[in-house]
Amino acid sequence: MAHELVIEAGRAERQYWKDLWRYRELFLILTWRDVAVQYKQTVVGILWAVLRPLLTMAAFTFVFAKVAKLPSEGVAPYPLMVFVAMLPWQMFATAISAIANSLVANSNLVSKVYFPRIIVPAATVGVAVVDFVISFVLLALMMVFYQYMPPIQVLAVLPLTLLAALVALGPGLILCALNVTYRDFRIIVPFITQFGLYLSPVGFSSGIVPEKWRLLYECNPMVGVIDGFRWAVLGSMDCPVRALSISVGCAIALLFCGIRTFRKTERTFADVI
Amino acid sequence: MKPIISVEGLGKSYTIRHEGQTRYKSLREEIFKLPKRLLCRGAQSQEEFWALKDVNFDIMPGDRVGIIGRNGAGKSTLLKLLSRITEPTKGRITMRGRVASLLEVGTGFHAELTGRENIYLNGAILGMTRAEVRRKFDEIVDFAGVEKFLDTPVKRYSSGMYVRLAFAVAANLEPEILIVDEVLAVGDAEFQKKCLGKMEEVSKGQGRTVLFVSHNMAAVQQLCGRALLMKEGTVVADGAVPSLLQMYLQKEDGVRKELSFGFIIIERMFIDSKKLSVDEDFEVVLEYRRKSGKEFGFCLEFSDMFGNSCFITISPFYDKNSGVIKCKIKSGMLNNGVFWLGLSSYGRDFSDTMTHKNIMRIEIADGVRCREQYWGTYAGLSRPAIEWT
């Protein structure tokens, strides 16, 4: 006999992490499915991943630089400064809304087959990452256009991307679990991403926030991520150590809470979805 | 030898909420109800419903077990627990082997993806590794017969092709335990035969354990050596298939008492027959009492679950103050399924007509006869025996 499996009320815990490893291929395949399906039957296809941040950038540059006349950071051209911030923000926003909806969108799977449910929300992050990579290529092209040389710390983009994904994953898991029972969250999530866009330093430099409000402002974990990106790609500001440590702390705490909430409610998903 | 599955004292309860009959809880509802809930804790109109209670059985390796029972008997809940989709409330299940469950054909198929892509996707969902799918790929495609359309999105498939492809993936799983829920109700006859053949090959040929839920008695008889009969959330009988089928087909006691039709009172109305199946005749018995002395007649109507009339039958006129009337319905007049009886009575001149609709529910079980090699469902409200020459 291969292995013995005991199913009892409240016992699922023990095999969970082992199962998660066993189902790693499902994780990859679901990620691949979401990426493959994302732009099927659209005319411009994957170009949407480029167009969306590009258009937002154009609008923000117009509103904040031309109308409101906000200053840029150092020598960086305003559009470039906005676009660099746009990348992690877009990734965060797409990831969190995709995660929040993931279980409901895959309810047919949840009610008909067993697998560790956490795979579904985790796999949806993949789409956001792919979009991010494509936009990043565009960023490189823009930097060539503006003849802007990135500093050496550009390599820090990798851990920063991971951080942005984690900041989305933690609250995403909580929203995802709640969305199964309370569909209200499907409506709440777009608000979070909309307000967040203006609360985070995407369209402007965080340098314009007065010093005395700075600490409060940095409690938004995306501030650290976005400023980190600007530091890494443009070198237009010092490394935002305080904001980044707050981000990392938040990401870890939220991820912990997220996984706990998810695991707690997971066993009833099939009954209430 | 140790049993491959043992189930001890298994129970699953659901909470039914009586107020705010919405299926989805909304946050607003919860917030508004919070004070009320805190104030009167006991008065909450929640009810526990045990979909399964105290289920016990053991299954040995290589057993082919059919699970039969009427709608709502708990079959699907049992399968959900066995396949770990939801957690039991009580009891325990011990399984010694890899389980693959097929509760629905084509779970997780994505309409936009091609046949080839869906094979990998579905395989992974059912727990196969990519290497395994690759090894089995040709066999799957062959079984489904969709070589030409491998690179077409499945949304352009005919429903038959879709089902064939979906079953082909599942059939090529190599689990020690295969759990199958009523999947043979889809696809054409030839494919159903193929599926049943494949399941026989898997179980008899390769010695795998199969759990099979079906309303299709002929398929259960063909495939399974043993059956569990479920009723109201418990296993009421466990044994060889033929004897359990007998039990399953036996009708439940349903007697209507004291129905008033104005000048006629029906004292008792019931079905007189041991079994209710497509293969058996049955009698509807009416015991009546008359209050005033005019001639009268009855009209019996059979309708389906949606209220569509199947047929009516009109009695001759009677002129007695009390008595017993029997109405014999020939086998095959009704197809398998749930039907409702309605009764009208009227005077000789069709005056004083009174009708009671839906006064008795009957469930006609599927028969074994007149199936030959066809395993699928029969369409239509009736299934009469027709003579072919």
C-alpha cells in the first residue's frame, strides 16, 4: 500500500503541506492556464499588458506634471518617474483583485475536486507577474529613449518585485477567503485598488509629502515598494530604508494572517461557495 | 488483507438557515443581524441537517461497489467526503491508496484552451503529473477519438466530443481507488458502452477498487459485485447487487388519508404494488365514501416534476355509497423519475367537479428490461414497450 490517509474532522492540517508539494504541478499548470487564457480572443492580445500602464502613465503625467505642476525627482523625466512606479503598482493591483476573485471564479474546481485550495489564489499571481515582465521590457525601451542610465542597484528590482507580490498575496488571501462567503468583497476590491492608486506615490514623488506626515504615509506598504523601485531603477532618491522595512514587516505579518485566515475557512469552502 | 477504505461512524451536517433565504450571505445582512443574534441567542432559527449519519463500511481492494439510493439519500455527500472535497463533521475515513474521483466529467476544462492543453490541465487537476499525462497522451486521444481536433479550442467541440475527451483523461488515471458519480448519463450509447467497458477493464482486469454511484440499475448490475443501499443519510443495506436492487425498487409507504371532493370523500389513497419501476405494473387504490346519492366518476392525472401533464385516465361511473376502486397502470406508461398524482371527481353530468393537484408523489425506478446494450437515459415521460418487427 502506498500510503495511509486518515480523514477526520479537523485533521486535514497534517497532510496539508505535504499535499501542497505533491500538487506543485497543478500550481504551475493553473498559472500557465491563467496566462494563456488572459488575452485569448482579443485583437491586440498581450499588447494590453503594455497599453494599460502606458495610458495611465500618460494621464498621470498630464494631470500631475502639467496641470498640478508637481516637481519631478532629481533629474528623472516625469513620465519615467511615473512609469517606474506604475509597474509595481499595476502588479499589486492586478494581483490583489485576481486573488480575491480566484476561488469564486474557480468554484467548479473547488466543489468537484480536492487539492490544497491555496494553490488557486497563489497561481493567479502568475498573470500579474507576466504582465509585469512585459511592462518592464517597455520600461527598458523608454529608458533608452530618454537616454537615462540605470544605477548599479537596479538588480534590487528582483527582491522588490517579490516584495510587491507578497504585499498583494497576504491581504489577497484574506479577501479571497471572505469573498467565498460574502460576495460583497468582489465589489470592495476595486475600491481598494482605486483609492490605493492615489494614496500611493504613483503619480507624484513621495518627496512632496511633508516630513511630519512621512511616517504615517509610509505605513502604506506600497510606499516602500514604489520608492524602492524609484531608488533601484532611477537612482533619483536615497534608499528608503525605513519605508522598506515597514513594507517588509507588513508583508510578512499580512501573509501570516492571510494564510491563517485562509486555512481556517478553507474546509468549509466547498459547502458555501 | 486490510480494507482499502474503511469508514467509521461518518457523519456530515449542514446548517440550514430559515430566515433571509438568500443563498449567499451578504455582509450587510450579517451586520444588521448582529445585535439580534447577540441578544437572543437561542431563538435563532437555524437547523442542523444531517446529510449523512453514522455511516460504516469497509471496502476491500478490488471490490467494485455500487452505491444506490433515491435522490437526497446522501450518495453525493458520501462521495464528496471520500474525495476530500469537504470535511466530515464526525467519524473517520481511512484510505490506503491513491484516490481519483470523477464527480463530474470535464472538471476544470477551459473552453478557450485547445484539446491538447485541456488534457494536461485536466490531468493535473485530477492529480496526474505531466510525465504521466505525456506517457498516456496517445491512449487518451485514441480513446476519445479527437485526433483531428487536438488544436481546436474545446468551446468549438460538439458536446459529445467534449464529454469523450473529458472521460478519456479520467479513465486513464491510474489510481488504486476510483470514485465515479453518475457520469454515464452523458454521451451517446456507443460511448457509454465504451466507458462501462473501460471501467470494467480497470476494475476487473487491473484489480482496482471502484466506487460507482448511479441511478442506472442496469449499469450497476453489470459493473458491480456489491452494493450499498443508502436511505436518508445512512447505509441501510450492504450486500450482493441483485438482492439490493430488489430492496431499492420496493416502493415507500405513501398513503393519503381523508381527502374531500365535496360529496365524495377519499378515505385512503395509496399505491398497491411492491415495487415501483418501469418494468412493473402498479395499482392506484382509492377507498371512497359518498355523501349524496348521485353517480360519480374519477379522473386521475399523472404529471412530471414541472407540472407538465403526462396523461390522464378517466374512470367509468360508480353508484355505490362506499367501496374500493383500483386503477391499474401498465408497466412502461411512465418513464423513470418523479411524478405527481392529481385526482378529480365529478358527478354524472360532469357537475360538482373538484380537483386536487399533486396529492401524491411517486418515484419510478429505472428498470433492467428493454435495455439491451443501451446504458444511457431514456428520454420522454413514458417508456412503453413497443413491438418492433
